[in-house]
Amino acid sequence: MYRRNWQTSYDSWKKRLNDAQNEDGLSLAPYEEQWRLMDTVHQRCVLEASEEQQGRINSTAEEPSRRFGHGLPGSGKTQVMKWLADYFQEVWGWRPGVQFVFLAPLNSMASRINGSTVHSWAEVEWRKAGPKGGMHIQMGNKNGDMSSMAAKMELCRWLFIDEVEAVGAEILGAMEQHIS
């Protein structure tokens, strides 16, 4: 599951980010707070890789890992997600939508991070009342086969929600129920 040379890949990835410059020669490197979050993610990935290699999966008191990254608008939260997508692919060889998932409340937000909407990915049904009655959209596998959410979660290690403040508590609750 893990690449054997993840440390070399990580060092190369981190150097590339730190050396990045725009066309005017100004640094595009992550700042300290961004690195703190990305280093926390990296440390967790290293822990999981070590556990897997030693046959001790989920054996530490650090289970599960839940993190919350926040900041003012324009502070670089979405950029961190883009860097993390690159990190997961380059360092660990993971695929978006399989081992890591990026979600957002609206299509326009989801497209900025190459992700999905919370509703569609988490298979949260929605209802809309209109002047001529209501509309009800049900999602997911209803024919008795394996749950489509179980299939999505089988290899998923990281789930990120950009602009989470725009997702209602009811929707987050339904999503948590579906992924549990």
C-alpha cells in the first residue's frame, strides 16, 4: 500500500514546495501555519505506515485522528488542500477519491479543489418543497447489494471538507451516519 521510498519522496516534495516562486521571483512556499498542518498530516501518515509495516494497525492511543484547520478568508486553507492532494499522490502514491477525498458544500467550491459536493459524495438525500408539491431525491444503493458508502470508505484514509461552515449541521450529521 505504501511506497517504500516515502521519506525520499517526502523530502523531494517538501523541497519543491519551499523552492516554488512566481514569475517575479517571489516565494510561493507555504508559511509556518500551513506547514504545521501539513506536517501533522505527514506525521499521521508515517504513523499509519509504521503500524502497517509492523502489523500493529490501529494499536495506538492516537486513534482516530481528527483535525480542524481554520483561518480567515484568503489565508490559504484551500491552497493547503491542493498541496495535500499533491502530497498524497507524490509521496504515498494515493489516488484522489480513493484514499483521500475533498468535499465542499457547493459545486463551484468543490471544483476549485477537484473534489465533490458533500451531498453527492456522502449520498445525503435531499428534499425540496415547491408550489406544486415536493421533490425527494434518494441516493445510494437500495437493491440490497454492498453499500456504496462501504465501498467508498473501504480504502479512504483522509476526508477533507473545504468551507465546512457553509454545510449545515443536519447534513454533516447525515454524512457522519453514512460513513460510520
